[in-house]
Amino acid sequence: MRYYEVIIMDNVAKIHHDVELNDGDLILGAQEREVRDLSNHKIHTQQIKGTGKVRDFYQPSSNLTMREIVSSKAKSFLESNRKGNIKFYPCPVRRGKEIMDGFWITDKVIFDDEWVDFNKSNFLYVNRNLIKGESNQKDKYEKNIEILSFKSLAHLKEFELNEMWYMDELNPYKIFIKEGCPYSILSIPSTGIFQLIITEEVKIELQNQKMDKGIEFKPLEIPDEEWYGPNGLRKQFYN
């Protein structure tokens, strides 16, 4: 089965500072791995474009990174394909000067990293070695890039803990989901992918229901270097 990253392209919201804050108020921030009740957190209003059609998926402002803003229609669609993996909190949205009802911010509460097929998946490791400069010369970094694979999620975490320092990067290259995965919507943040992952069936249904405006679907197993760029595979599907 083929899986896709849901990439929100131009539907990007901006923060609108109109929430009244008091000392001690809790403010919703970026998606975290810790699962907790966020219903008592305040959410900064999200400003979307005042022109064009209203979309079903938006990328929130940077303070809410790794989350999605979804319409009530999209919320119902996601819940119908998998229950309990995402919590939805009412999200204040402005379109131009108009206050919009029926939008939600996601909070992923189930993570599916154990369904990554590490035997097939590869990662792009960027290692930077510090080269101390002599006297008045600045320090430099020597960058080495290699493709790595890991035996398991535990092996990946062990590598990040023991082999990497803060200047290094470990990015997804080719990611596969295990055969027999029962879920049609997943979240696999340990791979470095923070977008929603969906099956081909869910992708087709989103397209059939016209909820795919402003989003693209990138096959999970295709490296970025093959998908993007002037001669990338993306051009076969998107202008």
C-alpha cells in the first residue's frame, strides 16, 4: 500500500494578536510528544487570506508548528477514517476582518512510529565536524552526507542520543510503512516527518470530496531530491 505526506502549500495562516492574556494563562504552542489535556489553553487567532475560496486545511502560524488547522468538514472526514489519534480544539480564525466559525487545531495524541518499516527505510545523515581556525581565522565545519538505515526505532533513537550533536541532521530519505498496518491516517514524528500520513484510499477520497485545494500529496517512499527540483517527479502531478 502506498502512503503519502499531506503537504499544505499556500494555505498558510499568520498569528493575529487579539487574545487577551493574563498572568498565568496557558498558551497553546507547537505539537509535542507529551499527551495532555489542552482544553484550558488559549489559542492565538489565526489570520487567513481574505480573498479566494475558504480551504479545508491550513498551515497554522509558526508558534503552532507541526499542527494543522482544519474545517469542521475535514475534522469529520479525519475522524471517520480513524478515531482517537487526533484531538481537535476550536481554533479562532479571521478571514480578512471576518471572524470564521467551524475551524479546529489538531493535537496528535497517538504516534505510530512502531509501524515504520526500518528494514526498508533510509535516512539522510548530515554530519558536521568542527575544524578550529588558526589564530585570526574563524572556525569552519566540514559537512559529510551519507544514507543510513536502522534496525528499529530503538536503534534510531540510540544513534540520535549517542552519535549526533546539535549541528548534525537526520532527515527522512525513503520511508516505508510495514505491511499489515491497520491505520489509514498516521503520525510518525521520529522519522522527521511531522505532516499527516495517509493511504492512497484516503487521498482519493479527499480529492473526490474537493478538500484537497492548496495541499499536495508526496509519496512517502520517494526522496525529496527525486520529487522536487526542475526535473522532479512532482511536476508530473502539480504545476
